[in-house]
Amino acid sequence: MTSNILIISHGSAFMTNALVSSLQKAGFVTTVTEPDIKVIGQKRKETDIYLFYAGEYIFDKADILVYMKDVCAEDEKPLCVVGYDKEITEIKTTIPAKYISREFKRPFDMKDLTSALLSLAEADEERRKGRHILLVDDDPTFLKMMQDWLSMKYNITSVRSGMQAITYIATHKPDLILLDYDMPITPGPQVMEMIRSEHNASEIPIIFLTGKSDRESVLTVMALKPQGYLLKTMSKEEIVEAVDHFFETKKWKNAN
């Protein structure tokens, strides 16, 4: 397990360096940034856990607190806070307690903090792993490739036809269906229509898989009102990032 921690800190170089050293020895990938909205925004995609190392500076950083509240609400990623009582209280006036996974009051024990973050990372990985994706595609090579790419983070079930998908969801309810648009016998749009007509499955998000990226084809796909689409030509990193983004925000960021 490798988790990326973004440490937000200002003016505590010695303690921050000690914290980075301890976390890296525990296997974390760590990045330290100033409380800067632009920089934090650039690191959002690659961050698994946020660690807010508070100081007197936070009393003049209301904009950062508001931004971090929005990040926590949108990304569903753990946020931990280190600080004295008055600093943690100040943070919680803007960031609701429900978004703060752990509080570490200064002075803190470095080993205890590191151990707590390891437990948090494991729990977050289990939460992600608990999500279930149904892959539907008639191409066995593409199906295996997608399963290999996504199974590191998610539970994957693969079927090779629309009718197999209908049979499967009769007794199972995946969190997301990745559905091939162009399949023989029962094409993707027809499968989607059948799924939407099933009372117990009508709300399952459906993302089309398509090999066509021209404007006309994309408009045809989206006219059916799926949650989005994936181009089969996308890289592993792009596909995994797109699926992660959907689960974190419940919004689809299409390839166009």
C-alpha cells in the first residue's frame, strides 16, 4: 500500500521535516506545501490524505479554510489536523468536524501520529476497494486489460454480453457499470434501456465505453443520457483517474 500525503504547513520547518521523515519511513509518499490554494489545487488528484499542520498563520487564512472545506466535501478524502487547541478550534469554525478524520493536539507523539495515519490509509483503501464495478464488453482482450487496470482499487465483475449483464444485475447491484457501446446482438444502448427499466437497477450509474471520438459519435452516445463515456483509446492512468474522479465527486469528467 502506498498513500500520498499532502502536508499543508507554514513556518514549522523543523517539525515538518521530522514529520516527513517519520511518514516516509512508514512507506508514505509525502509532499509539503505552503497554504496556497493554487498549489493545493494542483496536487488534489494525486493526494490520498491531507495533513493540515496548523500554526498562528491560520488565523489570517480564512480563504484556505474555506477552500479545504470544499475540497473535503467534493473529494471525500481524509483530512487530518495537527495543532494547539485554539488552532484546531479555529479550523473547525470553518471546516465541519465531519470532514476531519483525525485531530492531533500539540505536543503530539510522532509514532502515534504515524500509526494513526497508517490505520487511516488502510481504512480508506478498504473503502475504495469495497466499490464494485461491472464491466460489459464483448472483446475479451479489452475486458481483461480493463479488469487488470481497475482491480487494484475496485472489485470488478466482467461479462461479455448485454444479456449476461442483465442476468447479473437481477441479483447484484454494482456501484457502476462500464458498458461497451458497440456490441453484437444486444448493443450498449439497448442494454442500457433494459437496465433503466429494471426497478432495482434503474439508478445504477452507467458509463459507456466507446472507440469513436468524433463529435457526431460522442453526441449520439451522450444523447442517451448515461453518466458519461470513456474512450477505449485512453491510457491506463486516464481511465483510472476518470473512474476515481467519478466515485469521489459523483460527477463524470468526460474525455472531451
